[in-house]
Amino acid sequence: MDDDLRERVRTAAERHALFNALKHGSDPDVGAIMGPLMGENPEFREHGDEIPGVVAPVASEVSGMGAEERRDRLGELAPDLLAELDADDEEEDDALPDLPNADEYDEIRMRLAPNPNGPWHLGNARMPSVIGTYKQQYDGWMLCRFDDTDPETKRPDLDAYDAILDAVDYLGFEPDEVVRASDRMETYYDHARELIDEGGAYTCSCPAEEFRSMKADAEACPHRDKPAETVREEFDAMVDGDYESGEMVLRVKTDIEHKNPALRDFVAFRMVDTPHPREEASDYRAWPMLDFQSGVDDHLTGITHIIRGIDLQDSAKRQRFVYDYFGWEYPEVLHWGHVQIDAYDVAMSTSTIKAEIADGELTGWDDPRAPTLASVRRRGIRGEAVVESMVELGVSTTNVDLAMSSVYANNRELVDDGADRRFLVRNGELLPVAGDDRPDAGHPPLHPNHDDRGDRDIPVDDAVRLEPDDVPADGERVWLKGYGCLRYEAASENADAADGDGGAGGELVWTGDDISAVREDGVPVVHWVPAEENVRVRLRTMDGDVFGRAEPGFASYEPDDVVQFERVGFARYDGTDDGVTVAYYAHP
């Protein structure tokens, strides 16, 4: 390959590397660059064995740029590609459809209705993300109502109430009002009595299996035509706790011959022997079913629009029977499919996560391996990044996949500008550094786009540590970022193969070559740390804990500070534990 062709390959590779990095919000992928590069330039193909050697250092250079520097450079080289990126961004801005009949309401009023049986997993973030965004879009009103009227099957977790409100705040929203359904029991009782007086409900003591058989055959329960006075007395006995679990229920009288058996005379109240964990609600035994409780609350709190899962379509149909009895107008309803996330080995299920924590498989709700909001928050991922990705999913009735790469790309845009750059070497090999005229320290920039922040001061002393894959072959050169060019000289056969402390058995010798070694000769640029003056780090990741050593400046951070470990990824500084600095890996 002659010099002219090499320069053409380099220029084309730079365009594709910049486009690839900006499109995906990450460092450029050499494999992803090669495809379009060779496709657009068939004359390059006969030099296919040499092309990667030209592309790799270009990708390395682009990796060292910040987002703004990449945009500026792409604008110089290929303004059409930059315009294409911007056009894609504009298309993604309007992911949410207009709410139905929104102009018919003086105020858009929506609600979050979490079951506080545990802190939120990632899928739970979709509801506040979308409803909170709609609130902002319409200058509306948002309620957070804890649907905690199941003391047994989905038993409330007392810590979850505050944890959920904290999660809503993390996502960037604030409810206009917060209520607990378990504080509103007398309201539900009053409406049940009113429904009884309207002839719309009856008490039933049929065994569950017996009623299920009658319902399937569209046969009326023998209790269906009880006088309202008798129903009232028996319901009051339910409220007084005179029945045991399974002994008596209150049913809404619908259409016993309805084509959908699920809508035939459904249960509105049942007896629960297990006391509610909240002391204020622990004496109640007659508990409303969710369809009755939430239906009443939606009307009384003036909810205009409801978003719920596609699997809850029957809930709206059941509630409409109650609304018809009371003469209420039912809110607008949107249904959506489930969110699926495949980036985790742990199932996105509150009960599963609880069990794994109890069994010691996870250290807590904020374990980086857990698909929870507490986990991504501790990893340094901002709530805004999660919201943006959730909103991008829209409100389709089909199931949707949340790609964590989308969350990572959004977060990268939020944290990149403020994140200092630092070096972290994992499983480092110790290499002596030789050369009389070598510098005493390296001075890489604190941030590639902010010269005003200055440079780091990383002492070299007599040795450095490199990641094993970065140790060059015998006689080959390597560029220590911020320091300079060195050649690796392997130990002789008679010398010790290693120094007993992770050594590679050779040394790095200062060459004094200038940056053309990288730009023209393809010398790889690598990160490094001093052999002795460094910071021991435990990096907690989705794949388990990784141990390494960071440059000395990493010890100066405070919890919640986010840095970018160059060529590794973004991480949140967490603190120290037994002399080891702990950080949580966010994403590439």
C-alpha cells in the first residue's frame, strides 16, 4: 500500500469511526467500521490484510476525543453524515402520542399506582417516566397512590413506600399528591354500602370452586337475589371481622351470562386473616379487590387518563360496571405491552430479586447484577437517562425490548462532559522502565475537551503496570498515554521470567519517538499506572467484581463522582472498604 492510498484509507476510516462513535455514543468499533469502509471503497479490498492496521490507530484516536470534539471533526470531514445523525435525533424526539381527547379536559390528571411490595425493578420505571413526561407536556397533575390493599399475596414492604418515592425523585419527577389506599378503607366501605343500596352488589358464601363452576356455566349464585338489608348486614359483619378468610365475599352484580366469564359477578371485597403490616391498617379484615379500590379512587381523585398493561383490559371492563351503577364517567384508557430486558441474568421480578437477596446471591437491591433502579443509580446512571429510554419505547400495545445500550448512550451524553479521565489497570503486569532521558511523570489531560481543567500528574518512578493484553511483543513499541513511546525488551532466557509481583519478565525502554509513531506507524496507545504509587480498586460490575489499580489521583474523589476509566468505561466512585477503593461500573 503506497502512502497516497494509506492516507485515503485513514481519512475514510476517520469519517466512519467518528460516525460510528457519535451514533452509538461509545468508542468506535473497528469491526463496525470495516464493513462500510470496504463497501464504499472496493479498491481497498485487495489490501484487506493491511487495512485493519490503518483503521486501528484511527479508532484509538477517536476514542480519545470527547463528544463535542467528535462532532466538530465530523462536521469538517463529512457534514452530510453529521446532518444524518441530527435528523435521526429529531425523529426520536416525539416518541409519545398525544393523549386521547386531551383538549376536552381543563386539566390532565394521571396517576402512578405502585404496589409497595418491594423497591422498583427497571420495568417499574416505565410508568413514572411516561406519566411524568405527559405531566410536563400538558402542565398536568400527577398522583402517586400506593395500591396496598393486599396484605397477604402481595404483602406491602414497609421500606418500599419511601424507596418508591425516592425512585420517582431519582427519575426527576415529583407527585402533586401521595396517598396510601390502606388509609382510605372507610371510603371504600362507604361506596360498597352505596353499591349495595343500588342493588349492585351481594354477599356470597359459596365455596370458591363451586362459584367458579357456576360462573363457567353462566348460572346465577343462589345468594344473588338476597334483600339489600341482608346484604348490608352481612357486609357490615365482614367489616367487623366476623368471618374468616374464604368464608364470605362481596360480589358486584354484572351480567351472569356475559360472553367473557371473567366479568361475571366479580369479587369486590374478601376476608383476609393476615394483618396489614402498617399499624394504621392492621385491624382491617375486609379488604377491597384492586379493581374496586382503584376504580373508586380514580373517580374521587379526578383521574382523566389511565395507562395500564395490555393484560389488564378486563380491569377497565369490570370497573365500568361499578361506574355505571354510580353514574360516573370512565377515564380515558391507554394499554401497553410489557417491557422486556435481556441484559441481566436475574429475572426482572420483585419476588425473584427478594429471594436472591435473602439467599445471599445478591448483596442487596443496589447490587450491580440486579435489574433494579437502585442498582443503576448506584452505578452512576442518571435517572434522566432511564426516563429518556423508557419514553423512546412509546406506548405500543405490543411487548417492547429495552436495550440497556440505549440507557448507556443517554447517560454517556449526560456525564461525559463532567467526567474526569483516569486510568485503571486490571490484573496489571509490572514492567520496569529504563532510559536515562525518560520523563519522571506522565501528564495526560484531565478531560480531552477542557484544557482549562489541566493535566494529571502521574509519577513513573522505576516501573509501571500494564494490562496483559497491552504488553507488546519483544522489540515492539507502545505509547503510554500522556507519557510517551517505549519499546519492550523481553528478558533473556537466563533471566527470571517475572519479578514475583505480576511482572512480565522484561522492561520498557524509552525511545523518545514523537506522536508520529502513533499516527504514521500505528503504535498502539495504552493506559497505565505507576507500579507502586497507585490506588487499589474493587470495581463492581454486572459480571461480578473486578480488581485493579488506578492512578493516584483517583483517591481524591467523593462518593457519587463519576469518572471515565480510559479504555474501560464510566464508573461511579463509591468509597473505601478495608483500604480498597470501591467503584461501580456504569457502562462503556
